Amino acid sequence: MASAYNLDYAHLASEEPFSKWRRRLWPIHSHEIRKLLPLLLMKFCVSFNYSILHATKDTLIVTAKGSGAEAIPILKGWVVLFFAFILMLLYSKLSNHLSKSRLFYAAISPFLIFFALYGLFLYPNREWLCPHQTADWLVSVLGDERAHWVAVYRYWMDSLFFLMAELWGGVVIALLFWGFANRITTLHEAARFYTLLSAGGHIGMITAGPLIWHYAHAFVQNEYIHTIQYLMSFTTLVTILIMAIHWWVNRYVDDTEAAPSSNQPQQSKSQTKLSLVDSLKHILKSPYLGCIALMVIGYGLSVNMIEVIWKATLKIRYPHSNDYQAFMGIVSSLTGCVSLFLALFVGGNVIRKFGWHLGAQLTPVVLGIASAAFLLVYFLNLYSENAPLAAGSSALLLLVVFGAIHNIACKSMKYCLFDPTKEMAYIPLDEEAKVKGKAAVDVVASRFGKSGSSWLQVGFMELAGVGSVLSIVPYLAPCVIIAVISWMAAISILKKRSVQTQTATPLEELSLEVVAKSA
């Protein structure tokens, strides 16, 4: 495969500059278009839906009466984690009995049914469906400082929406789409297709933003129900389109060349599927894998802690659902624009010209600076009598803007540099360590990243006896600093240890071309 890849690009050095750039931006042969375009449209659709769902789930939870950003750590740390584990077990069982095509439809159909049902029935009847009397009694027993716990139960249909929206990214994008793309493309094609597919996803995010903003402003504040119904109609139709594309590709696109053996050697399920305990043992035995896990955990902790604080301040600035969702739509579009720009002109060039180490360190550096700026503005406001956190105040607006910058930066850097450098870190390992190590990190680090930050936030609120995440910012700030510093230290250790591994390509010598040949 490596020789085929080199042959495909060997002529670039002798081409005219315009032709060379055209081949780098669109390195697709004419006979490959019928395979690439459906995948490109599918990636656009899954990212388009992700942006709508991401903005809507936060709006529903944060702006609901008696709820707030404090409910997000509970949902992420307990509800989403539990059901994600159950779903993975169910998916594994179904994979043993269904064909790949039927498994795709079986996995995506619950999303289609739920989002259609939510827009048509659950949200329009939420006041009737909410157990307000029981919830009020629970608040009287537990106290107002635990009202965010009760809110998860009171607005159970919104909690279900949050769960399904969170699972969309992990199941539909990561598992179904990329699994489908890996199945029907060869390594030779993937080296050229996947950058374009990622760009298609960024364009989907850019497109979703104005749509969210339009329908958030199309109705008055007490008609948010119409905003939900229109957005869920788009989500349902786009999900049907995703299923139709999958059916068309399976029926009309020849994927015989993309058999598993042409991409990479098959690994037995016992090699790739590790339990939580086995994964933790595997990581603890390998300092190298432990450093990769620290990268993932550091990203999850630092991003989610600041994000919850930002969403709590955003509710003060935009207490109405329409205004809140409109702002989230703007953030979604800006994230797509910045991500697309960085992916096309920054990410690959940084790694090629300056090496893996600098490329990997840029993400924690940028996120550290953005986090520090946000926290600095918050603490300056906290200890200033002239700039209270009140709706309409200039201090609050500044805090909201810095939080949005942090949110855009962390997601853009993830797509541009964090994900590529993290995947590159597995390359110096031997094949067995590479397969089992990645499975172990995916099991442990991905859980302790998001869920760990949620547990810390909930724990601090319980220990302090407060019901607002804004009251525990002084406790969260050191955690963010420790997470970023540990993340940066893990990257430096990885650079040193990669030289000691038995490989001809230590991390500092890797480039994106090496990644494409070794993926």
C-alpha cells in the first residue's frame, strides 16, 4: 500500500504549481467520484444534524425552569455514561446476528424515531408529561441546592433528548459513518478521501448555524415549540437521507476492492475488545500508553470544566430559549469556519514543517491560554463591585465572548491537530500493542475525560452545599491548570519514549504522509 501511495503522489514535484495545488486539494480520480460524493454528502448530513442537536440539547437543559448548566455534569457523568455502556453491549450483540447493512439501519433507526417523536409529541406536551408535583416534593426534601438533580427527572423528555444528542456523535458519526467509510474504501483511497470527508463535515456545521439562528428568531419567545418542531423536522429528514445514501452505496457502488484484508490485517475480537479492568491494567503496564491516555483525559477535563461554566454564564445573558439557541447557532457556524480553515491551511503544514511535538503541544497551549483568559475575566468580575454578573452588563458579555472563543478554539484544535497527533502517537508501537493499546485508551480515557470532569463538578457542588456551578469556579480552576500541565508533560514524555521504541519512525520524524501510509 505504501508504494501505491508514493506512486500516486510521486509526480507532484514535477507538476506546475497550479496543478500541484489542485491535486492536493482534490486528489480524486474520475472513477472514484461515484464513491466519494455519497460519502461526502453523508458526512455533511451527520455533521449537520450534530450541530443542530448539540445546540438544541444545551438550550433545553440550561434554559428550562428550575434547571441550568449544573444539570449537564449529572447527565454526562451518570446518564450518558450508563446508557452508552448499555448501547455498546447491545451493538456488540447485534453485530453477531445482523449483516453490516442491517446493523447500520438498526443502530440509526432509534435516533430517527426519537427525534421525530420528540418534535411531534414529547416537546409539545412536555408540561403535561412532566411530573411537576413529584419533582416539587423532591425539591422540598432535598433542598434548592439540589434542584438540578431533580430537573433531570422533572424534564425527563429533555434528558432523553440530551442523551440521544450526545450519543449521535459517538454512535452515528464515529461508529456508523466512519465504520461504513472504512469498510468501503481501501487504504489507498482513504489516504486521499478522509481529508475531504472531514471538510464536508465542517461545511455541514457551517450550514447548520444560520438555519438554527433563523428558526430561533423566527418566532416570539413563548413560541419556542415551533423552533423545536422545525429543527426536528430537518433532523428527521436528514436522517432519512443518510439511510438512503447508505442504501444507494450498498446497492450501486462496488466495494469488493475494500474488503477488510485490503485495508489492514484482521484482528480477532479477543484482541481488540477489552473490558474496563483489562484496559486499565493494559495502560498501567505501559507508560507510553499511559501518556496517550493522559492526552485524552487532559483534553476532556480541561474542555468540559470551562464549557459548563461558560454555559451557566450564557444562561444569565440569554435566559430565553430562542436567544440562547440562536447564539449557539452562531458558535456552531464559526466553529465550522475556523475548523475548515485550520484543516486546509494550518494542521498538516504545522506537523510537516515543525514536527509532531510542536503540533501536539499547540492544542494544550491554545486551550490553556483560552481557559486562562476566560478564568481571568471571571475572577476580575468576581472581585469587582462595579461589574456584577447581571444580564446586560458589559462584564457578562465579555465573559460570554471569551467562553465562545474557548469553545470554538477547543473544537477546532481537536479536529485540526489533537486528533491527528493522537492517532500518530500509536504508530511507533508494534502491531499488537497498537491494536490493544488503542482499544484500552478508547475504553478508559474516553470515559474518564468527560465523565471525570462531570464527577468533579458534581462532587465540588455537593461538598460546598451549593446549587450553582458558578460558586465552585475557584475549585475548578486549579483542576483545569493541572489537567493542561499534565497533558503537556505527557506529550513531551511521548516524544522521548518514541525514540526508545523499536521503530524506524519516532514521532518527531513523522509527517502526515507517514500517517496516511500507516493508518
